[in-house]
Amino acid sequence: MPQPDPTSSAEDEIFSEIQQSISVYRLKPYRRKQENKKDALALYLWNMALCEALYPVLQCIEVALRNTIHDALSKARSQKWYDEAGFLLPVELERVASAKAELDRNRKPHDHCRVVAELTFGFWASLFAAPYEKSFFILVAPLAFARVPRKNRNRAFLSARIQEIRKIRNRVFHHEPIWNDDLMREYLDMMELLKWLSPAKERLLEGKCRFVEIHDGGWEAFREYVDWVFALEEEERVNLPKT
């Protein structure tokens, strides 16, 4: 009579513990892609590393975009352009109010630098919507987007680019799978936008960003590590004192 494989039983137990900590629902996309449990965990780790590698790019874009827009609007209108009557639509006015409320909760003054920093990426992206074509885009484009090639220097193109970045940003920040996206193209689009906003900042980031290395390594680069973790766990469980 064949004996049960204790190694297989131990692997199932270890995987079950890890899966429980992640949740079956969260791990499901990885299991659909990789039937082998260890391969699925390697894919999960790769996705985690991709998110980590994209964080500096997303951070640089968000900060550069808001500061570029604020500087341009400060010159074209005033430093507190967000308080000017008739400029922002109700949804954006609510976001400004939320930003000020957050400053109030933290007992911080409503100076323009703090308000601008408190506004979400979604707020800045919304300024590229069609209703702001004349009141915002035409006004600030010569100041804020002078480095954008002429064929792309229009509201519709930049809105689509920024919305794409917003979507990948939200997926990264909410710990969702991004490995199945066209990530390399999206990364290059992000770096291109950053270069248009600040060539020096793009160069500063490019030399330290590990995204291309992580992306090109693929999920397979994490498979050996998963094997090592399982082997270590199995060894420790075998050596646990009997109760």
C-alpha cells in the first residue's frame, strides 16, 4: 500500500497558511494564472515587487504634476486660485473643502502650499476634463506643458495619459494585480510625462528606478526564493517538539 507523501502534506499546510493570510479572494487571480501553488506565490511576490518599483515613479509624477499646475495657475490667476469664484466645479470644490477639513483636523493653517499638497491625484486629473478646456487648460498649457510635443499638447491627449496613470496608481496603492497589464508601455508613458514636466527630475529618478530590472526578471526570478521559504518552514515544523 503506497505511503502518503509527508512533504506534499507539509507543502499544502504551508501554502494554506500563507493563502489564509492573503485571502483566497486576493490570491485567486494568481492561482488562475499559475496552477502550481508555488508558482502562484512567486507571481504574487513579483507583483508586489513591481508595485514597489513603480511607487517612486508615481510619487514623482504626482508631486511634479501638482506643483507644475499650481505654479502655472498662480501666475495666470492667483496663489489661491482654488478659492476664486466660478473657477472650479462643485465636485472639485468639495475636494478642496475636504483638503481644508483635513488640515483643520491636524490643526494646520490653510496656506496655499498645504492646501495644494493635500489635494488628491484625482483632483488634479479632473482639471483635464472637457469642462475645464477654456478656464484651465488653454490658460496654463503654455506655462505648464511647454515641453510636451506640439502634436500632444492638447487637453484630450494629456487627460487620457493622466487618467491611465491614475488607474495604475490606484491599483498599486490598493495592492491589486498589475502584472497582467501592459506595464512596460505604461512605465515608459509615465517616464515620458515626468520628462515633459521636469527633465532633470526624470533623469534623477531614472538612474535609481529598478522597475525595468524587476519587470524583465519575471515571476520566475522569485520561484527559487519560494522554494527556500517552503524548505525552511518544512524543516522547522519537523523539528517542532511533540506535544
